[in-house]
Amino acid sequence: MQLSAKIREAVENRLQGVPLKQLQQAAESLSTRYRAETATKSAHLSNDLTASAYLAVRFPATFAAVRMAMDEVAELLPGFAPVTQLDAGSGPGTAVLAAGELWPSLVKALLLEGSGPIRQAGEPLVDASGIAAEWRAADLATTAMEGSFDLVTCAYVLSELAPETRRTLVAKLWAATGGVLLLVEPGTPAGWQRILEARSALLAAGAHVLAPCPHAAPCPLASPDWCHFAARVERSRMHRLVKQGDVPWEDEKFLYLAMSRTPRTEPVSARVLTRPEMSHGLIELKLCRADGSMVHESVRKRNALYKEARRTGWGSYLRTQENS
């Protein structure tokens, strides 16, 4: 996944003139907080330097994860064409930018973000997208969310909130959802637990599962296993310099939950939970199936699933029913 030329240019303009050494130090601090899933709300984005470091190293990864999750929504609900979006905990407008690239129908967005520096960093990015954006300084623990929006997004935010605040926020987000609610979290065991909690609450509220689950039954995985996915991020030259790495890409581990007011319109037989293992005439798949079970499937050439399985990757969904 690569940022569009327009977004890359806006990010590079923001980073011009910022000393590289300072960016590297601020980026390392952000990465440490991210790995520890420190509950700091947006306090760690309290100045222009940390906002710039976020744009350099976290924004591309977050964008890739959110866009990958949105691609799944678009594929499973092809008639979905959002016009309005509410984004809670917007950062620099990542989810709005991803939605705008995927759905040309999107014309208006309300972005809620508590950090002034990251709002200011994001404003020119969203302006360049052509979406009519309204930014509001907001504490998600107390902010009322009025109105109904076709698309409601909340990415990499639940980890920053206390449990009771998380539950309240998810309820408020669903109340504001006219079409699809998308939650994205770090791909960690703790992130999985937060997603499971939100999933249970939303199912109880009458929401339909779009993705990634092919069912509405309890998750078949048990700790220490957990569900997560990976988005490959193409690093820009600045990204590599700030992270002090030579590899031109990185994998962003994440997980997501897409819930809808209406059932998905595309059939789903199973979701691929890890990278397929392929050898001559045989594909090994770890699958979460539509009946609520998790299985390790050995798919051979004579299997009706084989042709589709050859095209799968980690996180892909399958339409064909397994038949060993």
C-alpha cells in the first residue's frame, strides 16, 4: 500500500525544515508508546514535532491498515456509497483520506480530534482531498455525537481509553451510524480483546457483521492465539530515514471490525487467518468458517476450493465451500 502522490506531497511539505535527528527521536518515542499500547489519549501528540513524527512514520502504516479494512467493506457491500462520514479520534484525518480515495461519493466529513497539533497537521492533507471537512476539538469520553452518518470510523483509538469509556464510545458511534461502522485497532492480543468486546456489544444492539468474521457466532480462537492481519506499507525515502531502516517496506499488524445496519450482500464461506502455506499441489489454510468454527484445511487440486485458494492471502475471504 502506497500513499497517493497528492497525500505524499502534502506530508513532505509538512516535514520540510524539521531536523532529521529530532524527527528520529520523536518517532522512536511514538513507536515505544504504540508498542506498549500506552493509554495516553492524544496527549503524546502535544506539539508540532510529535505531530510531524507521526506523519512521517505512523500515518502511512495507519492509512494502509484502514484502507485495507475499507477495501473489505467495499467488496462485501458493493452498493455502499457513503456521502457523509464521522471520524472519531481522527489524528491527521487518516480514515477520511482513506475513505475519500476509495469512495468518490464521499463529500462531507466531521472529524473529532483532541490534539491541536495533529489537527493542524491534518487540515492541509484533508483540504487537498477536496472533501468538505469540519474539524472539532473533542474529548471522546464526553463528546455527544449528534446526527447520522453513512460511514463512522474510529481507528487506533480504543486502546487509548479506559474500559468504561470504550464501551460508552462504541455505543455512541453505533447510534451515529446510518450505514457502516468501522473500528481498527493494533494487531495485538489486547487489541483483539477490545474488538471482541465491541463486537459482542454491537451484535446485541442489532448490528450485522460485515468483516472480518464470516459469522456472528462467538470467536472460535482461544488465547494465546488471536485474530489479526497485516498490511504491507511501502516506505518513502523520508519514512526510511526517520525509522533508520533500509528495507523499503514494513508490515503493519492490525485488526478491524466492520458492522452494518444491513447484512452484507456478498457470500462468505471463510476468512484466511494466516499466510497460506503452498507447495506443489497442496495449500495449507487456517480458516475461520461461516459456521463459526476454526479449521486447518489441506486443499488439494481435486478440491473445489483449490483454484480460489491459490489466489488467497492472509486476510482474504473465500466464497467456495470447503470440500476435501
